[in-house]
Amino acid sequence: MALWDVKDRFKNPPDDNIPYGFEKKDLVRGTHNEYQHSEDTIHYPSAHITQKVYDNKSLKTPIEREHAMLKGVVLNDITTTNKDVEHNINYKDDVEAEADDAHWNKAKHTLKVNGKNGGIDFKVPHKIADKYKDLYFEFDLELQAPNKPHHVALNEYKQNRNSLEYSYRRPVSPITMRMKSNDNVHLNLSKGMYSYKLKGIYGEDYQALRTAAKNVDKVKVQETRHGYRITKHKDDHGYLVLPVPYVDGMQATVDGHKTAVQKGNGIQTVIPVKKGQEHIELWYAKPHMLLLSVVTIVGIIGAFIFTRYLRKRKN
């Protein structure tokens, strides 16, 4: 959430899975529902400049990828980086797991859930649970049968899923679930047959988030009629990272000179900047807009000439 400048959260109470760094403020009452309002207290500057560059291919876990995005910028297809990856510990082999009202075929990676509260029980060692604020579980997990709406829950985290034939269903594998650190963890699934494989269990103490919030270089962002105007300190250099989804057609100038815009941190907008530069303008223009405009104008002129020709011929 910090990467995308999320400052407020509204959730039907009780909000049992509130993200780290958010604090409950008040209860907002609407016409038909009420919402628990929480505010961010970390104040990570999602629009910032960083000199730390990571190669996406070197990041193996969701936590590693998130830490790299918070501290620097993650780029694809680069030949050189200036930061080594700090690998996270995978506690998968330290955690005991057993089926609960379910049949688990470990060789075939299948799980048949028989009861309403069936699934997998995990026993996390106290020394691991006490060390972290949250735990992240990474699974390959997909319902195979029957074709029905179903749920996936990991302690206080719950996800409702559509039926297998739902038109807009987009299976994602692996999935990552976050929950408050606990030595007793229960994966609860609707009745059915699942493909299932635990890939990793990782701890998060959020030190990377707190440190990055202080270390990245802040910038000032103003919205304009056509896009955004960003002002940076002249001494700052590296990559300007913006919480704006990158799409083909993004255009930018730095101090009036056109510059490259690229995609980083997954789908964010990234612009290289140098010392001495100060003002950046960012806007979107449809790809091939100039060509389309020329074709349109030529078409209009051609239609006008052809119409006049037909009139003269008729007369």
C-alpha cells in the first residue's frame, strides 16, 4: 500500500487484517453501511528519487521484491545493478503442517477438503512467531472441483473466489497471503478438491519500510490539466519513481527537454534524472497520435476534393 500512496483505508468493521503502519481513527456511517476508517502513520513518500537499482530476475520471493521496490527501483532486462539482494529466510521446513478434516496427497500436490472448517493446520515455532509482526504464506492453490463460488481463509485473512466458469476469472499462481504473526495458523477452504503446494513462509518486521521512508529522496508533485509537474532538489539524481501505472504513450520532459519514460517496480512509471535538473513534466499521449492526426487531415482534405470533383462532373 505504501508503494501506491495509500493514506486511508475503509473497511466494514471489524477490520481484523489492518496493514502495518495504519491506525484506526473513526467509524464512518453511510446510508446503508458503516466503515472503519484507518490512516497511514509511516508516511512513506511513494513519489521519490532513488539511486538503488535491482534486477527483477534476482528477486525470488514476494518479500524480497517488495523490499527492493521500497528501497530502490526494480527494472527488467538490465545488464548492471548497483545493489545486491538481501535474501529472506524461508521458514517452510521449520513449520509443522497437517491436514484438518481433509485428505492431503503430498506426492500429487492435491488436497481434498471434506468438512466445513477443513484445510491445513500449521504450527509455527514460538521463536519465529515472536520475531515478526506479520507472516506471509506463499501457495500454489487452486480449486479443481466442484465448480462453485468458494473461499480461502488464513486466520483473519479471507478471500472470496468466483466459480471456475466465471467469465472474468483470472487464476493467479502462486498467491501470497499476509496475516498477523501467530504460532497457530489455519488454512480454511470450502469443501472440494484443490491443487495445493506450500512454497514459502516468510516473516516481516517492516524494518525495510521504516528505513526506506527516511532514506529515499522526496519530490513535490502537482497535478496539471494534462498530467503532473514534479519538482526535485537539484542535487538529487537516479530514478524518479511515481505511483502512476505505466502505459504506452507516457511522455516526459526534464527542464523542457524530452526524456525517456520507462516501466519499473512492476507497473509503475519511472524516469531517469540527473544532478542539476529540477522540473519534470509527465503526461499521456495516445501512441501514434501524430500519424493518426495526419491520416485524419489527409482523409478530410481528400473527401472535400472528391466531393467538389463529383459536383463539377454532375454540373
